[in-house]
Amino acid sequence: AREDSVIRVKSEGFPEDVIDFATYTAPIEDLFGTSGSIIAGMCAGFLKDGYKIGGFDAYTTSNVLKGSGLSSSAAFEVMIGNIISHMFNDGKVDNVEIAKMAQFSENVFFGKPCGLMDQMACAVGGFVYIDFEDTKNPKIEKIDFNLSGAGYALCIVNTGGNHADLNDDYASVPSEMKAVAKELGCEYLRQTCLGEVMAN
């Protein structure tokens, strides 16, 4: 912990992020897509929800490749949220709340119009059933399933691809889905059925 309003995070293999949450209190478009924007966004999310924040230094290591599509940004957001929760709020901030703050951080400060799925999966951990019909209060159910115990292995292959610059393509998916739903007379596709989609 630090005595000032500075947060320094050094991730192995990346430049150190240094942000001052006393001055970085609103989104800065020139900093969209940076780890520093995520840290500032998590601080803003904690303050918005009435929690305490403080300065700290952290060093992180990870073997998840940036932009690999394995929720590296969501995992980073949840990690920052857990540090702030445990260092300055006695660990009392619920993981579901941290996930919502992570989505706020990514949407508003990082500049990516993502949903809540990656953040919630990272925050809750393991296999999770999530129903987002009410996005403010999603229904979350942890599923008791052991992958290796059932005889399976999860294999991740490094294809050499990177989706770090695909924010616009990513954002187009929900808008296209809503456009299809509108054609079928509803707001979301969950309000219709496959039969209606195929018939039209």
C-alpha cells in the first residue's frame, strides 16, 4: 500500500502503468485501450459504488497472451478489483459487484463496448451459468463440475492471432443481433425462438 493516490502496476513483459486516481477521474479518449485506463476505471467504479480506494504498488505475471481472446482484460480488471477490495475494503466487495465495476471500467474508461460475461466468469470462477435478462441483477449459478475429473482436458492453442484491434467488429455483434430482433418485433433475440428466426 502507498500513502498517496498513485497506483503503480508492473506486469512482466510490459511497461509499468502509473496512474494517479486523484487526477484520472474521467475517461481520457487518448488512453483508451491501455491498462492504465482499466486501473483508473476500476478506481472510478469503486468510488461510484461508495467504496474506498487507495494507492498501491503491484507486480503481476501471467502466461495469458494479450489480445488472445482469453479474457485477459477482464482478468486484469477483476484482479485490480480484488486488490482494492482486500487492501482498502476488508475484502467485503462481492465478486459480482467487482465484475460489474469491471464492465463499467472496460466500457467507459477502456473504450470497449463489452457485455458482462467475461468479467463475471473471471470474478466468479469455474463453470458458471449466467442469465443476463436483468443486466443490473444477473442470475448467477456456479456449476459444480470438475473437467479433469470427468476425463477431459482443456487445451489452448496459440494460433498467433490477436484480437486486440477488433473492438469495432466486437461491438457490431450485439448491434446486429438487436437489429435482427427488431425485425422480429422484439428487443432481444431471447424474446423470440429459433422457429421465428428460420420462418423469417
